Amino acid sequence: MLQTGTAYTPSQIMSLRLKGAMYIRMSTELQVESPENQERAIRSYAAQYGIEIIKTYADLGVSGINTEKREQFQAMIDDVEQGRGAFNIVLYLDESRWGRFVDSREADYHRMRLERKNVLCQSCEKPLTLTSNIADRIMTLLRDESASDYCRQLSQKV
């Protein structure tokens, strides 16, 4: 689905009639990114591109530091790897909702697991273009590293 070169326009993306899943994560009740706010933002983003949300995975009250206790995250990965996912894109609010892994490479590892099965992973904080270019890659790496750094700083305070 990803291409190099010219980005798809929103109308071209709409014509693809993508089926999507959303992934929602909240580690504490005090977070601003409540499940309802995340879902509303993701659905709005999906509507901009004509993506039909057909599945929701939500880990509530679970840290993003690893995937061990994130049952819904694991179920999403398993559904895709076992061919049970009828969707071709996973939307999540931002990179920190995907995870705040101690090693930022782990975030990319999990995205790659899905993308190898032709399921795109997309943060709603950036435009959907269905392209792969160096600028997008660098920005994603920076966001992953920022989430990882937050995690490391938090562990030093505890």
C-alpha cells in the first residue's frame, strides 16, 4: 500500500475505501487523552480519509512501557499475523499512545510486524499520504525517541 514518490491526495485515499482498526491506550485515569477523546479524534481523522473503522483495540489503565500487560495490543498484533484482521490500517492518536518503550526501536519493531502483513500503522498527528519518505521516517523516529525519553525520565523520578 505504501509507495515512494508522490503522496496520495485525500480524495485518492478515500477511493481506496480502507478498512481500519483503532488502537487506544491510557495508562492512568488522570491523563488528558481519555479513551473517549482518543476515539473521537481517531474517528474524525478516519472520516477525513474515508476510512471505515471496523475494530477497536483498547488497553485502559496499562503502561505503554512494554507490551506484556497490553492484552489488546497483543491481540491486535496476533489478529494481523494470523490473518484474522479484516483491516489494512491501524490508527492511533499519537506515538505515545502506540507505546512509550524504554528502547524506542521497539515501537518501530511492532509497526514493522504489521506492515510486513500489509497493514499500515498511522499516527493521527500527521497527514495520511500512504508514502514512505525519509522526512516521515525521521519524524517518526524522533517522536518514538521522545516517548522513550519521557519513559526513562519518569523512571528516574520514581
